[in-house]
Amino acid sequence: METIYITGHRNPDTDSIVAAMAYAALKNALGERHYQAARLGQISDETQTVLDMFGAEPPQLISDLRTQVRDLDYDTPTTLSAAATLSRAWQAMKADKISALPVANEDGTLYGMLSAGDIANYDLNSVVDSTIGEIPIYNLLSVLEGKVLNAGGELRDTLSGEIVVALPACRKNLMNYTKNSIVICGEQPEVIRKAIENNINCIIVCQGEVPHELLDLDSETCVISTPYDAYRVSRLIWHAMPIATVCKRRDIACFHLDDYIDNVREAVLKSRFRAYPILDDNGCVVGSLSRFHLLRPRRKRVILVDHNERAQSVAGLEQAEILEIVDHHRLADIETKNPIYVRNEPVGSTNTIIAGMYQEKGLMPTEKMAGLMAAAIVSDTVMFKSPTCTQRDIDVANRMARIANVSLEDLGQRIFSATCGDDKTISAMLQTDYKEFHIAGHDLAVSQITCMDSDRLLKRKEEFLSEMNEILSRRHMHVVALMITDVLLDGTQLLFVGDQDAICQAFHIKGADNCAFLPKIMSRKKQVIPMLSALWG
């Protein structure tokens, strides 16, 4: 069943991670399709603390939604052994309506590639060459639907030699065969006797009986009977050869399931093959790819939660099919090819919206999921002190806490103490809740750390500013800012580098030392980004 990914934004916070998990759980509980919660970055210390509190595992990590080989409707033909006959390979091609098929070793790894052109070329060469190489006798019996009639034949493992047709109409050939011949005849006792007495390699009797007295002769000749006529036998012998004698083994272009279609197209344009083997992670053959499979690739399908901005979403989103968006941020720049379901509400947490969707569907979240959602709401609303917080957030958080039998105050205490321990590096703290924005031609990054003791973090101010200047230079930003939001002070210590005049003008501060306290400023999306948007817009 096709997987539909539900993912939050890059550098995910607790609300983003839990929203993906909760919405996937809701979708799967309704039995619609197979939904998989995903994340686009490492789990922060705060989020890991929340997951550990309720015994939950983090979602699957994905880094790219570009179309891969595994997303294509590639062929899955019968994969034959190199020892199988050309006849069986040709029948498989006709049955699967393909012009080439992969050949595998016993362990499933790639041996070579066999095409209809390889078989045709081999057939044409057989017209002018009457001598055939070593054929396993089991292969020959299989192709001719034949059986060995005498004891001498049972001692043979392979056959080879010049093919001679010795029918009555071709009497001139009676004396042309030698000991290394493979003679094809009908019910002709004199020919059979001569062949056995001369110990030739093999005699194939077509649509006829062999006298018992001839079979009792002491001879190394292999006597085979077949229900086919001589003309058909003369062609089928060549198709009894193992695939290994004909298939290509060198310079084979192959692809893996995880290869991206962009790279596959480029490789295909540089080659002349009609089909390409597809391998899994272990190098085993799983199918074959033709050029027409690249014309209309099946795109990955995704639902976005807690964001609707391309810069914050997964790489390769332009090649994916967006099915839904559930968010509580401003509308940004994501475009879709078809109409989709969008739910965007002015609340403090995406999980508040998803909790409402549980109620609308008549489904009660599990105790674990309710606890996770309560923690996410507390985190994203900064213990209900953020200006984005609504009464609905408070009501839903309390309801989820009752279901999970937890205290919101205890949740808040543990959440806001998890991200800024003395053992954390400056880089790790900056990346905990880091987002980039593009506003009116300006690129900026705003990171946020929510804590209950901002003074302790401000002692490391110079370290923060140094790391922020590094980001400013490396990412070519106009502004890099850090919000150290203090729950107890009900405000934010703002550190910033880059276009200082813009920051000072936007927030009406002096900021001589790249730092200022912003009372009542708790929300990045509702208080900081709108101020900068108004300045540059």
C-alpha cells in the first residue's frame, strides 16, 4: 500500500513533531490509507523529553521527497538464472510483454541482462553455423520435451557438436555425420543403428519409435526421443543453450530503488540500452526499468502540518503531490497543481486544531497521544503566555491533560527546563527551534529558546553572537536573531546580528550591544515576523 507522509517543518519543534504523529494516528484510525508520520530534522532536547515522558518513538526521518525509482511503476518480470534456457527466457519475455529481462545469480544478485535483440542475433548466427557448443542435457530435454532412451545417454551431462538432419529426403547426409555429430532423424532404424554403432554424440528421434534391440547395443551414444518434428527440433536445439552464453555481463547500467529520477534520466540519456535492471539495498534484482517508465512517474504524496512555506518544508517538495495542509501560521508561498484540503486556524498550536479534528470524527485519542498533544500545546503557547494563545488552546490542553492524567504545570516545568542545560553547545541551542524566512527580498533567520532562567543564557551572549555571525556569513542572511523567551519574565531577550538598523527600527529599540529586552514579546510568528514584514513590505 502506498505510504502518505505527514510531516512538519525543518528543525522541528515539539508542536511540529507531535502534530505529524497525532494526525497520522487519526488518519490510520479512520482506515483511510497508510499514513506515516515523518520529521525533517533531529529531535530537540525538549521534544525528546516529551517523547520520553510518554514512552513514544520519534517519527521516521526523511530528507528528500524527490521521486525515486521505487516510486515508478517499473516492470517486475520473471528473473531467471543464468543456467536457464534461452527458450524459457523468450517465453518469459512474451508472457510479460517486455523486450529485456535481468538475469540473476543464485543469491538474487545481478548476473547480466538479456534482450530480445541478443536472442535474435544469436538465432541469425545459428543459421550459418551448424556446430553448437556445450548444452546441458537437462536443458535439451526440457526444450524438446524429450527423454533419454538408453543407458549410454544417462552417462552424459552435456552435449555438443555439428547438427546434422538425416531425414529420408536428405539421404545425401547419411554419410556426413561424424562421432561429434548430433543427428536428427525420424523413425529410421538404419540411421539409428549406424549412429549408435559409430558412437556419435547424440541422435534425436523425432515423432518415432526406436527398436528395443538397438537400445540394447553397447554404445556411448545418447538416444533421445521427442514429440516434435525435425524442423522444429533443429531450431529448438539452439534455444536449449543457457542464458549465460548469450546475455550481456559487462558495462551494464543499473539503478537502485533509492536513486532519484533526475539522476536516472541523465544516465539513461547517455546510454542506448532499452531496459535497465533495478536493485535493492542488498544488490538483489527486483525489476527492470525502461525509458517509458520515466515519462509519467508516480510522485510521493505528502500532508504538511505546522507550516505552509516552501523554505521550511522538505527538499524535493516540488516533485511531490501535496494532499492537505493543516497549520496555524500565515499563508506563505506553497503552490499546488490541484485543489487540496487546507485547514488554517488562528490558534496557538497545530495540535489544538488536530485535537478538534479527533472530536469531529468522534474519536478519542489514546492516553499517550493525549499527553503528547497537551505537551505540544503547552510548548507552542509558552505555557499559555504567548499572544498566539487562545481560550481554545487552553481548553483543549486541559482536556488532553485530563485524558492523559497529567498536570499541565508539571509538563511546563519539564519542557522549559530541557533545552538550555549547561551541557548544551551554543550551536545545538541555536538549532533547537531555528527557522529561515524570505520577506520582500530579504533573507533572515530567527531562532527561539524558551526557558525559565534567561539570565543564565545571557552569560553566554558573546558565544551566541559569534555563532550567529557565522550563520549570517555562511547563509548570506540579512538578519540572524535569537529570541531567548523567558516564561517567568513574560518577555524575550533578543540577540541579533546583521542589519541592526532594521531591527532597531522594527522594535523601537537602541540595541547598541546587539541585545534588547522585549517585554510581552513571546511569539515569533505573531510578534517578530509580522514586525519585520511590515518594515520590509
